[in-house]
Amino acid sequence: MMKYLDHLEEIIITFLIGAATIIIFVAVAHRYMSGLPIPVLQDWLLTINMSWSQELCIYMFVWMAKFGAAYGVRTGIHVGVDVLVNRLPESWRVKCVMIGIAGGALFTALIGTLGARFVWENGMHYYVYNKLGMAMGDLFEGPITPDLEWPTWIIYAAVPLGSYLMCFRFLQVGWGFFRTGQLPHHDHAVVDGLDDIVDATDALEEYEEHKFDKQGKVGGAK
């Protein structure tokens, strides 16, 4: 189950980064090419509305940041100052680390709860009651975004979702530290997949260096 959650987290982050990059590239190219005095091309490009691209990319980066923060907790890539903690005796070090993890879990749980309440009152309650056919009374439908005209509660949902996921990651890291005494650590000098490329390169170089050795022993190349 945890493997699927980890993959889903990584897929969401990767998709948001990739999609936002493509949208920004297309929007910049559209803006530049629309100014070129090419009759047919310019007229066609001016009929395409790309005003929504900036707003969408902002929202995508917000969602990416929230889920990326949870990913950072899981993999240990968040910046931290632990010089003092590492100099403490082992028993005090464990207590300090557990207090820090508990503080992070508590803070993200509070942010997630407050964010969920804000999202609910910002229009999600109207949407849910409407879908369920319940009496809505004088419920506020909620605002919409300027360009995309999406309900803003969908955008703000990144706060509770990302915060609760981050809280879960803090608890996961805390439980792992309690059992093993180890915290997730990310080595910035190591790039995933690079070792395989280096090994393949070394093997190719070694092959190129010795590929004629056997022919030389038999009698050389003819």
C-alpha cells in the first residue's frame, strides 16, 4: 500500500512539473509568434486565447509545492540545522528528534484541519449538498477564479490534502526513527540512475580498449 502511495506522490509531482513547463513554453511561444507580421499565421494565433495559462501554472506550482513538501519529509531532503542535536548525548538526541518530528506532525495537522474548514466553507459545502440533493438554504456558492472560472475551493484543497499528507509523512518518519534510530537522508552528491549510466559507460570503454586483444593473440586482424 505504501509503495502505491509513494508512486502516486511522485507521479503527481512529476506531472505537475512537466505539464506546467509545457504550458509555460507554449504560452511564451504563442505570445512571441503572435507578434510576427505573418498574415495567415498571426491571424490564426490571435484567435487562440492563452490568457488562462499563467493562472493555471500558478495553481499547479502551488499543488506541486504542497505535495513536494510531503515528499521532502519522506526522503529527508528538507534543509535542517542539526549541529547542536548531533552533539547531544544519544538519549537527549533521540528526545530532541522525536520532539521535532512531533512538532512538525502537530503543525501540519493543524494547518490541514484549518485548511479543510476553509475549503468547506469556501464553496465545497455548496457543491456537496447540491450533488447529494440536500437542502442548501442560504449557503454561499463560493467564488471562482478570474481566468479559468474554476471554484476556488478546488484550488485551496491543496492546503488540507498536502498538509495531511505531510503530517502522515512526519508520523511515518517518527515511527521509523523510533524503531531503527535512523532518519531518512538524501545524499545530494548521488543522482538516481546516474550510477547505472556510469557503469555502462565504464563497461563500454573497457570493451573498446580490449576488443582486439583476442584477435591479437590468435594472429592479429587480417
